[in-house]
Amino acid sequence: MTQIARPAPRRLDTFELPSEPGNERLALARVAETVQGLGLSDSRLEKLKTAVAEATMNAIEHGNGNRAEIPVEVEVTQNGDDIVVAISDQGGDATGQAGPAQEPDLLQKLEGAQSPRGWGLFLIRNMVDAMDITTNGQRHTIWLTMRTGGAEHGEHV
Amino acid sequence: MASMCEATTRVLPGAAVIELSGEVDGSAADVLTNAYQTAVGTDADLGTVVLDFSAVDYINSTGIALIVSVLARARAERRKVVACGLSPHYREIFDITRLSDFIELFPDLDHAVSELTGPAA
């Protein structure tokens, strides 16, 4: 049987940010610069930027409790056609549990039955091709995967 | 965290316009609330609030929450909210969140005003 060798994942960048509100802007700018030229269309790059910002906000606020001395770690890798951004905090299971238990429902929010907030994970899921969450002890990581080179659902090329 | 959002308001016949610039995130709560209050004033007959995002370069989930709050307040006051100047990316986010089911979207302020005030005589 012939096996086609798949290239090993290539680390493109890794960096840390202090857990201070607003630093998600630094994360999205740096990730955008890192993946420039790797085949993401403008619209998909905007989606990845939004997902990175939301995941970094969650890590800063819910994972690390806005404690600047605990860094949010960001790693960008390319794995074949996939760009994978891993964003880690030290919140353990608490990071994921900080999100809303229910799917955001705009009508319920307008009627006061749900908080106006709670859009973060919903937006992330709708922005990227895959979202995975792992927890290893206190280390909580969200993995954002975006395929390059192809069109997303409903997008014409 | 200091807000990176600014708002200016003006009143047209039957509509108030809130022109936003910068970043619409959680830190913009006071800016947006005050702008809404200034825009609608005490005019109970003012039927429409226009949110102009032409000069906004960033909206995040907490900014979406603020827009939801503005929409909820406007609905409670029986006012319509329309929006203009959103980039294609943020138009899609308005679609995904279903905000566009409740907020009519226009490409720019001229289109919004033209629609709201009718064709020029």
C-alpha cells in the first residue's frame, strides 16, 4: 500500500500576552500578520481574526481572571492545508464553564429572558472550520482551525 | 479600560443618527448609552434610530451585546433601529446573530436617510 507523506505541522509563531482587557487586539493583529499569504481569502481572514479575538478575550477574562501576570499563550501552526491557532490560559475547566450554558437567542435577549452577553463561543464556532477545546490540569486550550485554499460553505470562488 | 469608541449624534426629521467611530466593545457602554439618550432626547415621537458604523473598525461580542441592549431599549420605546456602513464581515455577523432580522441594514448613511425620509422633492 502506498502512503502519501503528509508534511509535519509547521510552527509559524508563538507568543504570550499579559491577561489585560484589550490585548485581544494584539493577538488578532499578530495572527493576521503571521498567516498573511497562506491562502486565506480576505473574508476568511476576517473570520479568523474575530475568532482569535473572542478566544483571547475568553482566556484573559474567564481563564486567567484578568490577572496580567498570567500570560495567554498563542501558537500558530500550519498543518497541511490547515492553519491552527491554539490559545491557552490557566483556567482549567473554569474557562469553558464560564460561557453561557444555553445557545444565545436574540429574541430572548431582547425580551430580557437571556443576558445581552454570551455571544463569544457562538461567534467563534461560526467563524472557523473547526473549534476544539482541551483541558490538561489547569491548562485550558482552544484550537481554531481554518482551511486554506478552498471556499467556505456558500462562498463562491 | 478607556473606550476607543466615539459617537456623534444628530437629529433628522423623524430619525436620530448616531455616528460611531473606533471600536465597539464592552468599554463603549457609556458612550453608546449616552449617545442614544442624547439622540432621542425627550422626543417620544422620534420613530427611528440610525446606527452608522462607517467609521467603526472593530466590533466584538461585548459590542454585539451593547447593540442588543440598544435594540431592546428602542423596541421597548417603540422605535425602529436601522444600521448602515457595516463592512461585509460585520454584516455577516449581524446575519449570524440574527440582528439583521430586527435591524434593517443599509450600505451607507445616504441610503438609510433617503429610505427614511423618502425621495427628495
